Amino acid sequence: MAFDWFKRKAKNITTSTEDKKDVPKGLWHQTPSGKIVEHDELRRNNYVSPEDGFHVRIGSNEFYEMFFDDNKYKELDAGVESVDMLNFKDTKTYSDRLKEVKAKTKLNDSIRNAVGKVGGHEMVISCMDFAFIGGSLGSVMGEKIRRAVDYCIKNKLPYMIICQSGGARMQEAAFSLMQLAKVQSKLAQLSDEGLPYIAYLCDPTFGGITASFAMTADIIMAEPGALIGFAGPRVIRETIGKDLPEGFQTSEFLVEKGFVDFIVKRNDAKAKVAQTVSLLTHA
């Protein structure tokens, strides 16, 4: 008995990988606890898993969509970009690394500034993008924060920084570290004007960011389960020669120790920020 209908016309399967009708990338997301969540459902819930409450790492586009009323805002200083002032090279040149990450992320650097209304209150939000070289602090981040603060002072607006960074950008060496003093001096001017500054710490917030402006805000909020610290736990463990407490460097641990004012779930963040701005500006 012949099964001619089953015979292939060609000996081999020639369909390219790109043309195969497979499940699209990003349709499902798996959280660290193993929960599987549909991407559309995750997006509708501000990228918080409804299964276990895990906060998926997101970028400035998603944060701005979440915070600003009707997703309406004006981006400030969008054209400021990093340059390779030291002709730095590790496994590749810094200039090549910048070209690659700009093409991949469609971002000019690791932070964006925007002004708009949050719960009816006009304010400026600077948001870091971890996808751009780990949200690292470089000369552009320092300069854009300076410009954001100047805009706030000029227009009498409250200010907020959404932090998610691995720390200073090594390719800019001392130029990166100088931004810590630069940013702190500008935030002191903001305080002198009586304008509120809020920090919202996300996973991860590390290095020089934690050692400076992430921890000097009038109100310090943090997402649940965010890792926040200066050096990593392995380095600290090897330095002190002791095991670290359970939950060390999580936002919950830092609230308990008084480094963070309170934890705010992402779905509650907009309302909490609007309430905080209202209280501080009236005060």
C-alpha cells in the first residue's frame, strides 16, 4: 500500500529559521519563581507578575507610560550623548560599544529626562535605563540630571529620579566619579529652593548611585525585592569573612534598617508619588 500523500517533494526541509511559524519571542515571561505569565497580561499589569508579584525590569518608556497622566510628557535634553574622551578600550573600544548599544536600545544614554503631570501635579522625572550599559553613571547622566534640576528650579517643579544602575561607568574613569559631586551640588540647590526630590529605587541600584543621590532624597521609595547596595554581597562576604543576614541588600532589609522610607509596589507608585508631591509642596 503506497502512501504517496506522505512523500516529500524535496529530500530536506529548506524552510529558514526566520520563516518558521513558531511562538513569537516575548509572548510569555517566566518569573524567578517559575511562574509563566502571558506578555500582554504582564504589560497590562505594569510588568508585575499577577502570579507572584515579581517586578520585571522595565525601561524609561514603560515607566513614563506608567507615571505620566495619559502617557503625555515632553522629553528634555534628548540630544545629549556620550563621547569617548579618553579613547578607552577594554575588550572593544568605548566608541564602538556606544555605537552598538545605541543601535540596540534606540537610546542616546543611560538616563532620560521628561516633564509632565503625575496625578495632576506637574513634575520632572529622570529615569535610568538599565539596558544601556547597565544604567551606568557617566558624564551624560550627570549633565542631564543637572539640566533637569535647573529646569525644576526655573519652573518651580518637584523632581524625581527612578534609579536602576550597576554604578559608575568604568570607560569614563574619573569623569564618571566627578558626576557624584556635580549631582549632589545641584540637588542641594534644589533643596535651597524648597522643591521636593523623590528617589524611586528599582532593581538593581548599586555602586556610586547608592553612595550618593539615591540615598539623599527627601523621600526614598523602593520597589519590592529590589537589590540595593554599594558593593555586591560576594565582595562584602569575602571582605568581612562572615555570612550575610538573610535578605541582605533587598529593599525590605533596607526599610527595616532605616535606609529606605517605604516600599511601593509598582501598581501603587503613581498614586503614592502624587500624594507625596502634594504633601511636600503644601508643606
